[in-house]
Amino acid sequence: YEQHALINPRFGPNLAELGIGRVLEGDWRKGRRALYQALMADGIDDVAVTMALGISYLGDGQFDQAHETFSQVMDVMPEEERALYDDISLIAARREVAYVARIGGEQRRRFLEKFWTRRDPTPITAANERQMEHYRRVWRSKHDYGVAKSPWDKRGEVYIRYGDPLHKMSSSNPNFKQPRGIDNIRERMKNSIYGFN
């Protein structure tokens, strides 16, 4: 994408992919630069680019700018996609999930507003960091765990519920000193995703 952006700096889709890729890597400023260039070009999904822009502000600690960007994009987001970001079933108590399933319209909107207000770590600011973190987790799950199954597989559900892992392990980076509880959780998740065999 970088090479193509150098050759054709006005081709929006490549600039969008370059910006989104940089945001996924945590390169907030370079990602934002490419995303702003993409917004000036034609042929892009404005919602996807603007959502990534909000994620970049959040990652950079610019909470007010992230809040403003998320507010703008949520207003124009297609209803089906907006439902993914508004879904609290993976993080709410069972009684809250059951209640949300029974209500709709204005009553549902007011309930969700109160739900997020109760979880706001800094209620004196306009930005609700916990709600924006939820948006980030949903966005990340769509990108990282939504290839084989839409909108995401079981790993995406775990990511939305618990967030970033404390340690990532791979065959090239084993961690043999895991607490037993972590091994038990990993085993349960593996069995629920892949079965016992």
C-alpha cells in the first residue's frame, strides 16, 4: 500500500487500507495522515475510514477528538453495523441483556445512554472512555477475527469481553510460567471453539 500510495497518491482505497493497516499496528499519526488523505479522495467507504480515524485518536490519548469522531460516524453508520457497536450482550449483566432485548426505540437509546454513563471512568468529561474502548474492541474484532466468520468468531467475543491479553504466546515465543488459572481459561476456550478432539 505504501508503494502504491507513492505512485498514485490520490487513489482512495489504497490510502484507506494503508491508514487502517497503520492504525491496526498502533502507528496512530501515520495512520491518521493516510486516513485524512483517503477522505479527500474518491471511491472509499467514509464510515470505515472515519471509524479508523476515531480509533487512532483514542490510541493516541486524544479522547475529546475520538469522542467527536465516534459521535459523527455513529450518526451516519448503516443500522446493521451500528447494531454491532451498540450490542452490549458480551459485557453487560444477564438481566441488562434481557431487558435490552425486550425494549426498543427511544427507551432502548435512553437505557444504553445510562448503561454507558454508569461505566464512565471520568464522568466530568464529555468523552466516555469505556464506551470508546468498547467501540475499539468491536472494531478490532471485526478486523482481526472476522475473516472466517462475520462479524467475528469466538476469539472476537473473548476480545470484546476482556480486551487485550496480558501476554501473547506463540511457538516462537513460549511462556512456560503461566498461572494455572490462565491455562484453565485457555483450555476451556480452546474446547468451546474447536471441540474436545
